[in-house]
Amino acid sequence: MNPDSALVLFSGGQDSATCLAWALQRFAHVETIGFDYGQRHRVELEVRDAFRARLARDFPAWAAKLGEDHLLTLDALRAVSDTALTRETTIAMQADGLPNTFVPGRNLIFLTFAAALAYRRGLKHLVAGMCETDYSGYPDCRDDALKALQVAINLGMERRFVLHTPLMWRDKRATWELADQLGGAPLVEAIRADTHSCYLGDRAHQHDWGFGCGTCPACELRRRGWEAWRAAHV
């Protein structure tokens, strides 16, 4: 395994885009992986190429480090789930206190497949955008769950992968701040214009903070974080 290499789980959203920049700042070789599981907001996958191209254009030092992109199809995840991200249904809270946008097992499956690819590619570091600070209560975003998964993956694959979650203790305001620290105004603008977080897949409406419906939980989080970050820089 190349100790200075990383695989970033890159969905096409704000968080994973920030994590990609974070990885490019730290490692000599960085590859990306995305997952098509029949998500309602599949447009997030369609913006990935544009964001990667913009990074390569605006940050030549990172362009030399940016390696291959991988896109895996996981239709089975849609087949076994019944959520607002995999069905045309209204986003709402459930009786168990979780929003119906929670896709059970999604992050566990994503990271396991990412590790299997990293095993073949000889990539040591896995970088993902899960966050326990500013999130919807998804249990597979919690730090304890991901630490336990790292142990299981390393034991099951007989490798010493290192799982990084740079946003784990950052809210959305701090995530915008991190992007500014990593790449200044060019990176902030790339994330604002060329990433997608809206659960409804809305790319028709553009706001100060980016594209989206403006009302779903993902848009609300992104908007509030943007406004708080901008207010601190006036």
C-alpha cells in the first residue's frame, strides 16, 4: 500500500468536495469514488466531473495529484430501502426520531466497497465527509460507528487502512471556513457553483449558497452554514 495515497468518497456534494480538497492538500496521490444507488438526487453524480475538472484547472498543484475516478452501481441498496432518498415520497420525521431520508446501512456499505477498491488499488487512506456535529441524526454518521467500522474493515481485509472524517466535529459554517482555508475564494466558488446537496435534485434554482430547492433539510443546512460563514466575514 502506498502510504501517501488516498481514496475520497466523493458524492458530488459540499461535504465530500471539501474533503477532496482536504485530501489533495495532504496526500501525493488521490483517487475518488462515487456510488449510484438510484438516489432521488442523482444529479449529484452528474456534477462530479465538472468539479474535478475545475479543481484541476484552478489548482495546478492539486491537478498533479488527482488520480482516477471510480463510479460504482449499487442498485441493491435502493431495492432494500424505502426512504425519501430512494422513493418519490415527502420528506418527514419518523416515529423513531430519524428523518425518512436515512438510508439504513448506506455509509457502512459505501465504506466497505471503498475499502475493497482501495485494497486493489493500493490506497491506504480513506477520506469521507460524515459529520456528527451538523447532521440529521443518521447513526452511521457517528464517530463511534465509523471507528468501529475501521476496525472491522482492517481485521476483515488484513490491511491497515486509515479512515479520515475531517468534518466530523465541524458544522456547515466551519465547513465553508475550511474550504476557504484550503483554497480561498476559487475553492469556495467551485463548491458553491459546482456541487449539489439538495435532496430533491433541484438544479433549476440558484441561491447565494448554490443550487437547490431551498426547503429540504440539506438545503436548510447548507444555507444556514453559508449565511453564518458570510456574516463572520463581513
